[in-house]
Amino acid sequence: MPTFVLQNDGEKPPHSEPPFLTDVNDAQKKAVLHTDGPLLIIAGAGSGKTRVLTYRIANLLYQKKAWPNQILALTFTNKAAREMQERIVDLIGEKANRIWMGTFHSIFSRILRFEAEHLGYTRDFSIYDTVDTDRVIKSILQELGFNTREVKPQAVRFIISNAKNQLISPEAFKNKFVQSSLDDIAAQVYERYIARCRQNNAMDFDDLLIKPIELFEHHPEILQKYQNHFRYILIDEYQDTNHAQYRATQLLAAGHQNICVVGDDSQSIYSFRGADISNILNFKEDYPDSAQIPLEQNYRSTKSILQCADSVIRQNTSRLDKTLWTQNDRGEIITVLENYDERDEANRIVRSIEDLKMREHLSFRDFAVLYRTNYQSRVLEDAFRRRGVPYQLVGGISFYQRKEIKDVTAYLRLLVNPHDDESLLRVINEPARGVGEKTITNLQQIARKHNKSLWDTIGDVESTGIYKPAIGRIRDFVDILERTGKKLTDTGLTDTVRFLLDETGYVKQFVEEHSHDSLMRRQNVMELLNAISYFEKSSNTPSLSAFLQEISLVTDLDAHDTDDPAVTLMTVHGSKGLEFPVVFITGLEEDLFPIGGRSGEDVDIEEERRLFYVAITRAEKRLYFSYAKNRFRFGEQVDMNRSRFLDEVDPSVVRTETGATIRQTGSPGMAGRSGKSGTYISYDQSNYDGNAGAGSDFHSESYDSAAPADDGGGMGVEYDQNTGEIIWRSGMAVIHKKFGPGKIVQCQGQGDDARLTVFFKNVGQKKLVARLAQLKVIG
């Protein structure tokens, strides 16, 4: 049970307004000073909601309304929590570090650590991520006799997770919610999964949200304790809350009713994760005495961009009324790029970025290319690689999800909670020590028969009757963990982990492989060691369990590096909360954005429109919409219709550039080579109203001298009609990022797999693979 310490400095509340309110507008000031009672702050995009939340918390402390540890502030990312806490420290000093501030998962896990015994867990329970959960579900499916190649654990996990977040029990799910054969399988797994997690003294991410509700509803005295303690509750991004988050905070706020939620219904885009927009739309019904303050002044975007966004979102019927406005300049109108196909679209975007960067002295980091679905990135990546333009793809495999990192953290989990069967199963033969699948299966059966954890079972491995040679190997495994555990009590975290890596030979296996992949894996493990070392030096409580809890709650977006000098490629969902001077929104076609509309799928068009609104409001200065008239779908090129959303944009703030003319090589009027296969792409300047705009693929003296000569003069660039890849030829003039200018003297194969012999002026002859070389064709 936590001990709440209130430190009264004896001072009376001041009568004046706090001195830090000099840089807020009237609506922001009103929201900051409204302290008591329920409050909904409708924070439009770019309206300074973080400042309002920060100042509001600082004002509560300034006005002596509460002590720091009586304030609960809930966010959706660790980054948002850190930034707010740092700002509050700057305003009122170090006492701000005592505020209960963090993500729903981190704050609720903190409460659960204090109260775990009331739920039948110990305080050192493990937190399972999706990979761990899938392993447990796979094991249960196999026990039930299902083929896990046919019944995917991930699909079952999704169903169970959705049920848990809707607070649907296994029994209720089985009786009322089974609508398919997969639902029926999930119903069989659900109850067993809960029992297995409890046996393993483990909770998954969903449990971190629903177990507090179970705790509060079954132990009213504990609920009352936290209700009395948290005098003020603030929730960021309220439109993204799911039913479990809604219910837990509703219970906590039932005491003082001092709940302030900040959000924007127009940016509710996570229904696929269980987010329920009705939570924010119905706030007034939940709290009839609540106040409502809209933040409508936008500090991010130009007038044209806001006018565009407003004209789109007003098509939705389920929304809270607000109208964004700004004192910023009107700015450039939005450019709509019409393209022949997705390759044309990608090439044109890259060329436009190069042009705008040069003419307006921008950095590549000022640009973002947004798309509706992840698969769209492939063609874009190809185009960026061909032009040698640096880019970062946000949303790949995050650091802590990589296999080698998962392995090492599983070892570390066992040091904290040796009864974590899933972690033990992951590393008992990692690196390989001769403990086979048959031995592991026998151990699992013995453990289940005696209702013991695997750790307790292998602790007396000699009595199990398993294959004798395996007994010694398992004893060695147990011995390593026991000696490492003793090391942990005698020395620091970093030295303990080094000892563990040495004793297990985990890093040694990568050193012996001598491959690029093994080098990268070794570097990843070393980076984990760096993270542990930094945590140990910077944390007030540098325990292993605290480190494991911190990394288990890290999200992909927390790792987004805004200092990387590269164009950002990401999904619209991933872009939420970010902003860029220049934004390209791609794939604006029916059945793609909005997704699924043409195929007759059940699509929430209003959510798709909110997603488009989010994409628009990421832009600060310039905004481009892009669509293709043709696109490869399921292996075939199909005609595409431009998105209905483009027709909803106020026509006074957009102009359309009709794009490229596509001519087959050898067609009449072609100035390049004839009689060859492939497609030559030439941009018709007449389609740009005589203006060399940033979206135009024009050629002028100011353009990069290394750009391909696509104006019909010289050799030009030819593309294979089927693959869209460059057709390489001897005699082509090229430029390489490292080797400089050169000429192709020999070519074997075509497209990205072509092997090229290139004579470079500065370094002589080199043999290169086209895919890796990232050559620019200059003639």
C-alpha cells in the first residue's frame, strides 16, 4: 500500500493570478484558471493544449489547491508525460516530480504494484507484451488440439483483447458474443489464458487497464482511498480512451468530481484499438454540471490549410462544434497532384521535395510523406532510394521488439520473477544448450501435473525422470541464473547484465558468426547495455524491476527521432501529434483513403474523414494531396477514382496539377531511344499554368544539376512497364553519393537486380548492384 506524504509549506494560497500566464490567449487562460468541477477542454489541432495542461497543473500547485502527489495526470505516450513534467518543473520547481503523471498503463501498473496482493498477485508480477501473450495463447491452442498454422494466436489474442477492454468476462463472451468459429475457439482459450497468466504471476497490457477496475469494484475501501487522495484528475487525448480507461477514471473521479479532460473529437482515429469517441461526445451527459471550453486559435498552420481542414470535417455529423482560426498568414494554397500510377506519384513527390528543399533552403527533416496503409511505403521507398534522398520509415520493428533484445530481457525478467514461465521457455535453450523441444514439453507436463511453475520444476530436475544428458544442461542454466541473481544483490545493474551475457555466451554466439546480421544483433545488445547503464546512472530507483517496467511501456512513437535529417515516411495514424513544415498526403483514392469504400466493406466514413483531417492538420506551411489514376492491387493494375474527400475541400484553397503524360518508348514524337520495352515519363510543363511551383517537375537553371534529364533531350530515363524499375544501359551518365560522377561501362541484368560496372572519375572502376548503389541518372 502506498504511503502518501503531504508536505505543507505553511503558506496561504495567493490571491493573484500566476505569473506564467502572460503568453496565453483568453480561452487558454479560462481553461487554466477553471480549477474546480468537471471540465471538458475541446482542444483543436495546434491550439496549444499541452501548454494549457501544463499551466493548469502548475496553477493548481500555485493556488495551493493540492499537493503534487494529489494530482493525477494521464497521457497516452511516455514522451507526452515527460515533456509536461519537464515544463512544470521549469515553472514551479522540483516538487513537480511528485505528481502522479504518466501513461494509463504506467500509472495503473504503479497502483497495481501497491495493491497486487488484493488480486492474488505478488508485487513483482511480470508484464506481458503481445509477443509473450502470443506464446501463451499458442501453447493453449496446442493443448486444445488446434493447428496454430491454421488458427493464428495473433487473431485469437485480438478477440480476447477486445473482449477484455470492453470488460466482457470469459463466461459472458462464451454465452453472448460468439458469432464465428474463431470466436468459439477464442472463447475456449480466453478462460485458460487468464488462468495461465495468474499462474505465471503475470499481467498483460490489457490487464493493466482492467485489473484496477476489478480492484476498485471488489474493494470499495481501496477505491475510496484513491478517490480521497487524487483531488484533481487530468486526462490528455480523451477522445482516444477506450471503455476500460473510461470506466477506471470514472470510478476515480466519482469522489471530488474534479476531472478535467482534454481532447478533440475531430481527431478520434483509433477505434480499431478500441477507442470510443462517445466518451468525449457524451462527457456532458456523464457530468451534467461540467463546463466546456473550446480552444480554437491555431498556432501551427496557415489560413489556407485551416480552411481546407474545416471544410472537410464539417461533413461529419457526430462532432462537437468548433471553428479553428489563426493569426498566421494565408500561405500557399493546397496543391493536388494527379498522377498516372503509384510510381509516377512516388517519383513526383521525391522530385518535388528535392526542388522545394533547394529553392526554399529547407532541411529534409522538414518534409513528411503520409499514407493510409503501411504497404504504400514500398514504392515510395524505392523512389527515395533511386534518387538518393535520405528518409526514415517510422513504424518498423521497434528496438525492444527485436529478437535479441526480447531474449536478454527475458533473462532479466527471470531474475525478478523466476516463476514467469513464458520468459523461461524463451531462453532455456537460447543460446542453444541442448535442451530440445521434447524435453521442454515433458517439463511443462510435469509442471502442470503438480501445479508448479517451470522454475520450481527444474529446481528439482533430477526427480523429473527426463532424458539424463538434459539434466546437466538444465542444472547449468539454473546455476547461471542463481549466480546472476546473487550478483544483482552484490553489485550494480550494468555489471550484473555484463556478467549474465558472459556466463550465457549470448554475445559470444554473434562474435563467432562473423556475419553482418550477427554484427547488428551484437550492436543491439550492446545498445541495450547502454540503456541499462544510462538508467542506472539517471534513475532515482535504479532497480531491475523498475527498468523492466520502463521498457515494457515504451511505444514506437516515443522512439521517433526528430533530429534525424531525413524525410519522414509514416502512416497517418503514426503522424498524430506531430507537425511538419511540408506535408504530402498520398493515395487519395476511393478504396484506399477512405479505405474499403469501393469494395463494399463496413467502413466508418466519419472516422476516415477524421483521419484525413488529422493528416491535413500536421502541415504548417505547405500541403500537397496526391492520387493515382491507376494502381497495382493484388497483382493487377486497376483504375482508381479520386477520393471523395478531395471533392469536399473548399475549392477556393486548392489547385490541381494534372501531372505527367505517359508515353510508350518509341511512340511518335519521342526524342529518346525507340523500339525498346519500357515506359518513358515526361512531365508536360503546360499542365502547370506556366508556374514552376514546388509540386511541379519542371527544369530550370536553379534545379539540381544532377537531376535526370527527363525533358526528352539526351538519353532520358526509361522504366520497365511492368515493374517500374529503371532500364539500365551502357553509356548512362550517373552520380553516386560517395564515388561522385561516373559512366556505366557494362550492365548485366535489369531493374533493381542489375549488376553494373561503373567507371567513376574520382575513384576508378567499381562493380555495383543497382538496388544498393542508389545511383542518380544524369544523362
